[in-house]
Amino acid sequence: MRITFLILVGLLITLPHPVQAGEGTDWDTETLSGDWNGARNSWSEKGVNADLLFKGIVMDNPAGGIRQGTDYMQNLELKIGLDTVKLWNIPDSAAYIHIILNSGGKMNAAYVGSQMGIANIEVPDNTAKLYQGWFNKYLFNSTLSILVGVYPVDAEFYVTDSSGVFLHPSFGVGAEISQTGKNGPSIYPISSLGMRIKYQPLPVFYVQAAVLDGDPGESHNPHWVHFNPFHGDGSLFVSEMGYLPDEANQKTAPEIDQGKEVTLTKKQKLEDKYRPISKVAIGYWSYSKSYDDLVDSDPAGNPLQRTNQGTYLLMENSVYRSEDRERDAAIFVRYGRAEKDVNTFDYSASTGLRVRGLIAGRADDFFGIAATRANASKKFQLAQKFIGINIPGNETAVEVTYRAQLKPWLVMQPNVQRIFNPGLAPALKNVTLIGLQCEIAL
């Protein structure tokens, strides 16, 4: 798989193809490897933007969990944004390709044993995968968009911007959804074919829905090269309705005369870069295929079949913004439920605070503190009692992190986590994790 990935990268470098970087990107400043002797700028002019992003994280478990020790994980992401007008003369549309290559150890699997996970780049299999590959068409003055292709629902559903700074996976998609499906839902790192429709008649309101393959990849061989949408495992339906009150107050940038140079103040740049956060959304999801009840069975001894479905509610809001825009703070609250008869967790909840510019003069740094809890369903607890195990009622994680933007292309992020009741396993003691993540825009 690594050879396949390298061949694909080589082809992309030699072809006039391309992270979705905006026009006018200063490659020499914003990336470590620069403009590649003008190649990146040339591709961008032709409609292709290619970015490489490296992430590596080292974590240490000094006590508790499965065993003590240190491990290292990494991934490489190739993001390709395609300008459909320049390339194929298709207006009001967008296309995107995102490939990931994971490698390194398995910190959670080998040392911690958490059900929710501990790092959002840890994956079951070290291999290259097609994470996204879609075409999106905008209609009716961009109020309606239809996306088709390989699509992860966590790209647009169950998303809170203020929780994105954290490394724990449950601050992405909630643990109650992440646990579902034979091979997980269509979220990082394995996505499935699907269609998403989004309608946003006003800047402050949207409604969206997606239908995807119910079993991304293959449960025993989840590599993107073996992707098969026709293996008969049903579908996943997800819908979300959201309200964005601050969008009503956003002002459009003033028009600039052709050829006229405009120098923005630092406050204006920060105002544009870090807009206020304000969002309330409710979502519903359901699988078309039934799942076995954890406890109940029919007279013949076969497990009763249950619908696997759930709902979620999320809210985030900016609670402070300094006058010079050097500092702001936002909070988030999320809650989701899943079918208690077929899932380990019947609900999860999380809340947190994100502060930008906590240290004076560092307006691009983020500090965050958050907590998440996944509750063990009564049926799962009962099923465990039947085999002689009395499990804790929940798994809980608390995270404190600081994301330091040291260079435009370099981020270092120390991280501390406290995991309570890892894996719902009575034999595992609570864990304190110490980690450091590095991000490099290559």
C-alpha cells in the first residue's frame, strides 16, 4: 500500500493536477517545501491546488491502562482541490480528493484500552486510503448543493469548530455514533460512497441530509483499494438542521478597484481570519439494516432485531472577543443518543472551552480544556453481567491542550488527557496521558 501511495503521489506531481488552498497562496511562507520551483503556482493557475500535511504525535502512559510505555503515530495527508471551471468549464461546482497514509504505533490499542480512543490520528490499519473523492454542484444561486462521491459525514455533520483543537476523537463525531456499524460509520479514517444534499436559503439557516454505504470499506480488509459499495450491508442516513445567528451580522468585504493596493490593518486581518462562532444544530441518523439485540432473543434463541438510530444536539458560541481581535473565547456543548438495545454506549456528552490568544502577542495560538463522557447502556451492562463482569457505568476523558503556531507551516501541540474507566474494563486503572503533536505543512 505504501508503494501504491508513492506511485500516486508521483503521478500527481508530474500531471497538471493538484489542500484546497485559496488563490494567492504564498507557498514559500506557508509551507516548508515552498513553491517547488514554481510548480505549485503554475498548477494553481491551471485550476489545481495540492497540499501535503504531516502529523506526528508521541504519547506516554506513565501509569494505568493496559501497560505503561510510550508510542508514536503519524499520518501524511495529500489534499487536492480542483477548480472545475478552469479544468472542465463546469461552473458553480467543486471537486476534491483527499488521500491519507497512516503509520506508526497503536498507543490506545497497546497501552490504554479506551473505547472512545485517545488520538484522532490513530487507526486500526497502517495503510493508504482514499478518504474523500467527490464532486459538488451548486444550484439556485448556491442555496442548494448536491455532493456525490466518497464522503465522510464528519466533514459537515456533528461539527463544532471550537472543539476542533482537541486531539481526543470524541470531540469530533460523538462516541455514540462512532461506535456504530460493522466497520464504523463513514468517518475518519474510512469513508464510503454516498450523496449529500444541503439547502441553505439564508446565511443563518441550513438543512442537510446524506445517504451512505452502511459499512465503509470491508470489515476485515478496510483499505481504500478494496472499496466495494455493493456488499449488501445496508445504508446510513444522516440529517441535520442548523441555525447560525452570527451569520446575519457578517459584513461582506468592500469592493476594491482593479489595480488598487489595499493594506489591511492587523485588526482587520484578525477580524477576517477569526470570525465569531455561533451555532445550534440538531441531527438524526439511522441504519437501514437491523442489528442484534444485546440481550433479548426470540423463542428459538435468535437475537431480536432492532433498528440502530439516534439523535444529537450541539451548541457553540463565542463568549468573548477583545477589541483588537487579538483574543477570543468560545464554548461548546454536545449531546447525542444511540439505540440502547444494540450499542455499548447509549449516550455521550461533551463540553469545553477554547481560548485564542491566551498569551499576549500570540493571536494564532489556541488553549483548550474539555471533557467528554460516554455512558454504558443498561443492556450492555446486563450482557456483561451474564458473563460475570460488572463494568463501570461510563468512560470519561478530560483533555487540556495548547496549540502553538510557531511558523506559518509549523504547529506544536502539547496535550494532557485523563481517562477514567478506560474500556469500561474493571481491571484497567485510570490513565494519565502526556503527549506532543507536531503538524507540518509540507
